[in-house]
Amino acid sequence: MRKDYRLERRKYVIGGFIFLLVIIYIVKLFVLQVCDSTYKENADSNAFMKKTIYPSRGFIYDRNGLLVVFNQPAYDVVMIPRDVQPFDTIDFCNTLRITREEFDQRMEDLKNPRKNPNYSSYSQQTFMTHLSAQDYGRLQEKLYRFPGFFIQKRILRQYNYSNAANVLGNIREVNQNDLEKDNYYRPGDYTGDLGIEKSYESVLRGRKGMEILIRDAYGKIKGSYDGGRHDVAPISGKDLKLSIDIELQKYGEELMRNKKGAIVAIEPSTGEVLALVSSPTYDPNLLVGRERGKNYRKLVNDRLNPLFDRSIMAAYPPGSTFKPTQGLIFRQEGIVTAGTLFPCYHGYISGRLKVGCHGHASPISLKPALQTSCNAYFCWGFRSMIDRRNKYGSVSKAFEVWKNHMVSMGYGYRLGIDLPSESRGFIPNSEFYNKVYGENHWKANTVISIAIGQGEILATPLQIANLCATIANRGYFYTPHVVKSINGKKIDKMYYVRHTPTIASQYYNEIVEGMRMAVTGGTCRAATFSSDIAVCGKTGTAQNPHGKDHSAFMGFAPMDNPKIAIAVYVENAGFGATYGVPIGSLMMEKYLTGEVKRTDLETRMMTANTITYGGASRHRQVVKKADDSEATPKEETSE
């Protein structure tokens, strides 16, 4: 009798299939009983209730130890849906001072998977946030009448000052993205939003605790489980000490009232940011409590955009504050010497191309060019470098050398400040112009405006202030940062690494002397505030295709052993000497001397209004043309 091999093979196939089913079944049982804790949690929830204890969020102090941000208690109404039993809804609504319609809507929203994708009848759900002290007191007395509901204590921020909103940031309720990115959070938790609160969230938030309560057969809480031996105590967040001087910050915001722009002040020797003003700004207390959502929408819809941090996010044409970088590059590349002269007959003229300037001595060398902010000098220097094929081989290669020097000085890329959303500004490369004009179809005159900080060049006020700190240090800078220490311990060493640009240190002294000459007899004369403190500065009047020119200034003091480097940028405010110089010098005077004696100038700056609406300017002229302590419009046109 012949053996049927097909039946024999089928036996093995069926046996293998049965074996596979058994393996799958065993694996599934293992996952359900060992890996998946859902059923265990549901079973435990019948006997236990795990109540989260939120830690105290870290306090924030300024550089002088003044308390800036602290905590206040807040109370949320939380519920576990499966534990809710029939109760007097009207009494509940009256206690919380809400309508029955509001109650029904809240309950509906909790169960809506679109609005609350993490809904579970076994887990805590937040019914209402930010109870007032009165509502909390009334509900606490009646809580036993509403089974399934309890009060969750949380922490809200409180601000001692109505300043530095964009630096400090705020806290908000977590969203779905937060829940997916970090398993620390649960629905209803809070997280840092903007500013320091966001960038130092993991440091400030601390670690949650857990209280385990035991239930009886009817679900009622009977007290702590096992005498509280299994409870986990919360760990408070760490305190931050800022590099910000809150009084200087406050003063800067007062000077920038009714203006759009920014002030950035840095301690050159450390990179610590002393003030980071963005204007218009807002009171951080607006984003606390039950009114947070409504106030946030108002700020978002405000056409002046107070939530936009202009100090680190706005990218502006730097104007003549850019000229010191050009002088440094020309000296480093051997394009000019300290005595090299270029002509200026009211501007740079090359064929039909003309870049205007104002009347001053001609020809002119580097230091007087910085003193008078001569456009022609820097245009001639730029042309001498970019078009020098016998040195670089091509325009593209020369431009890449120029660009790399700029990047080394902190332009074109983020500096890495410890705040979110820093802009990188913009420094074009040769590839950019090759795409615009065609490869090798452009030269220095094609892009000559970038020699004086116009054209495609964009920089943040932070980058301008950092350049000023680099010049003050005679050739190095530290990464700007706003946090000085965490729980008394100095912050990461990365912020104290010295960055050295590609410019030799000896060339910075010439730039410093030129900037000093600008204060003693040039476009920055209003920067002088004390005969004992030598100030160095550089004005900037940045052309604006959308309206009135922007007023800019950068400076540092004292000239030797500098303590502060500053950049001021006021949108649509005209000449650099009109607003940039006075505001910058008042800030330096306030920080270095502790008081401001030029009260007339202070008052004029604080009361001036430069806000522009739809091209119609409300700018009021404040320059005294006859006062030798301030640059006159004729003298300022050099920018």
C-alpha cells in the first residue's frame, strides 16, 4: 500500500498552526497580566484613590536677590466620573456660582473625545480650575454632599513686578502635544509657556508626590492607606537667580513706553544679560488665573503684538551700528591700514551709483569715519575687498571670507541665549547672490548697501548688543544668558566659554577709539552723562521701506574695564541720535551711577510717542537743535 505523503505534510502544518496559536495565546496572557497595568489599575481604583500632590514651583530672583516670581495656591474642582453618585446639581451649581447650562456643558466637554482625548471614567478629570478663595471655602464645607468630586490644590504664579513679561514667560494648562512629548504631565497639569518658564521648565517644576487613600465597599474615602507609609512626598522645583537687574529692566520699559523696539544690556565680562526690554510689553499678571484665556486672546489680537519679543525675535537692518564690523574685517584682511584714506564728497559715488552722506572732512580714515559715521568710507572699503580678484580669485570667494568673519562675530546665526524662539537674523552668502543675479554676474557695487548695514542684512537687538560687548572686551564674547544660578549653583559652563571671532585683538582698539570719538565729538554726543565715565558709542539710522527710519544705538561704558554694553532699537523713530542715543545713555547712567541726573532728558524720553499706525506716525520731535549736548539733524544724516 502506497503512503500518502500529502497527508503526512498536512499533519505537520496543522500541528504548527496549533503551536503558533498557543504561543500567541501565552504572549497575550503575559502582556495582559504582566505588561499591561490597565486592569490592575481599574481593580486598585476600587480600593484605592491615588491623589497627586503638586510640588511648589521654583522661585525666581533678580541678580540682586530681589524676589520677582513666587507662588500662590490655586484650587481646581476634580472628579472621578465612575465615583459620581446622584447629588443635588442645583446646590452644586449655586455653590460654585455657575448656571445649570454651564454645568451640563462642562460635563459634555469632559466626555468629548475631541476636546478631552484622555477621558477615562476611572481617572481624575478637571471640572473647573482656579477657584476663588470664597468659592473654595463654600465648596469645602459642602464637599461631602457631592460624591466623586474633590478639590485639587495647585500652584499659580504671582509677580512682584509688572515688568519683564517676555523674559519671565508664564504657565498654562498642558495641551495634547505636551502630554505626548513628556509623560510627566497629566491632563489638567500646568507647564511653562514662553520665556524662562518654558526654557527652564524641567528645573522649575519639581517632582510630583502621591497620596494613596483607601476606600470602603461603597467607594467612600476612609483615610490614608497603611498609615501613609506608601505616600510619596513632592520635591519642590529649584529656584533661579537671574542675571537681569529688575530695577534696570523696569527703567528700560518706562523709557520705551509708547514706542516699538527693544533694549538689550549685557555685562561684557560674563555675557550676563542685565536688561532685555521688548516694547510694547504687558503685565505678566494678566496671564494668571481664570481670566488668563481671555487676556491671552486680547494680547494675541493686539495689533502692536506685545507677545512678540523684539529683543531676540525681531530681525532689523542694523544700519550704521554695523560699520564697526566692516572696519574690523578691512583691517584683518589688510584692505586698509589705520591711515588709509577714502574720499567722501557727500557720499560714495561710482558711475551712476551714489550712496549719500553728509558734509565732513575728506578724505577720511577709519577712526574719523566711525566718529562721523561716514557712509563713503565703508562703501569704498567693501568694494576694495570684494572686487579684489588678485587676492581672493573671485567675487564669490571674497564674499565668503567677508561672510565668515561676520558669522564669527555673532551675526547670521542664533547666539544661543537661554530663551526660546531666538531669531538668527540674516547674513547672505555668495550662493544667495549667485541665485539672485547669476553666478559671477554681480560685484561689490551690486550689493553695496550691505556695507552700511542695509540691503539684505538683518540682525536682532541681542546680536547688536553682543557685538558691542565683543568690542568692549577687545575681541571676545560669552554666550548671552539670563539665568545666573540654579539653587545657588552657577549655571552650565557652556555659557562661560569664551568665543573669539576671526579678528585679531589689536584691531579692536582702533574701533574703540573711533567709538569714543563719536561720543566726544561725533554723532553720539548725547551719550555723555559723567565726566568720570568714558562712554563709547555708535549710532544707526536704519532705512525702512515701510515708513519712517528706525533709530538705533550701541555703546558701552566705561571705556576701560567696561561694565555694561547696550543696544537700543526704536522703530520708526528717525535718527539714531534722536532716541537711540538718549535712551541708551540713560540706561548706562542708571546702571553705573544708580541715579539719573538728566531729568529733563529722562522726561522727554518717557513721554515721547513714536507708535505708528498704518503708516500714519504719531512721532513727536524731541531733539533740541540748539543744544550742543545732542546731535542735530544735520549731523545725524551721516547714518
